[in-house]
Amino acid sequence: MHKLLLTVCLAIFPCSIYAASPDLDTQIGQMLIVGFRGMEPSNTILEDIQKRHIGGVVLFSWDGLVKSNERNIKSPKQVKQLIHDLQATSNIPLFIAIDQEGGIVSRLNP
């Protein structure tokens, strides 16, 4: 099982990224996936990616706190640019997740 998992990880991520063992702060950061507000990356999320080495972000279309349909997702073009900007900030490829339940709730509208 561990050999299979290692093979999958090496196939997904370039070996050069993991040539040196990451320090403990990087390892901890890589276990975190965080949400943020904004259609563009804020200084806060960019700092979290660069300095705290977070492993990924989760995108939302609904902001429950302020009861708004605008949080991270506006259009396909905007989401593509948002993901590009986030990935460009990270030395290690980010996991990009979405709050998608698959039933009546659909975060990616046409």
C-alpha cells in the first residue's frame, strides 16, 4: 500500500520539489487547506501560501457570513485567473478544492 501511495505522489508532483526534506513548518503547512474571501488573491492568502506553505485552498461561491453569492467564484475566466495567481505564488503545487456536495447544491453554475 505504501509503495503504491508513493508512486502516485511521485507521479503527481515533480521529484525536484521534494529533493530536500521539507522542514517541519512546511510539512505542517502542507496539511492545511484554507478558505478565503475575494475574487482575487488578497495579501493575506498570498502570505499564507508563501510564508506558511499551506497545502491548498477551498473555493466557495456562497459567503454564508455576509449572505452573499460572491465569495471566490464569479465566472470561469475569473476562477481560472484566480487559480493561476494562487499557483504562481506557491513553490509547491496547491491542491484546489471546492465546496461541492453534488446534490441540490451546485457551486459551479453554467
